[in-house]
Amino acid sequence: MWWKAIARWIRNRVDVDVDLDIEDGALAVELTLKLGQVTVFTERFEWPIPGGPDKPKKLRSKAARRKRVVPKAA
């Protein structure tokens, strides 16, 4: 079918790069779309991490924490 040939051509020539940076209390994502050697689209998105850079970050919520399964050694 003709659309398979077009899909194969696009798949072989399109390159998508995603760079992810987490620093200074912000999350930054840079998206780059290239067709062959030509850059078609480049965009950078940034979002602040809630709580600001001075507040320690929690990696999980209180609801996700489990109680100790193995008792502490005496």
C-alpha cells in the first residue's frame, strides 16, 4: 500500500531528540525534530518544581510510604 511506503520514508528520515534537565528547582524539556540533517522544530519548555529551590523535595507522598516490615534490631 502507498501509505506504508510513506510511513517507512518518514520513519527512516525523522529524528526526535528529547533532553530533560532538572536543576535549580525547575524541570526543563527541550524537544528537537530533525528531517535528515535539517532541524525543523526546536522548543524548550520549563516548569517550576513546587516548593521552591530551598524546600527539600519529597520523592514520594506519605500515602505511598510503607511501615517497616522487619523489626528493628534490639
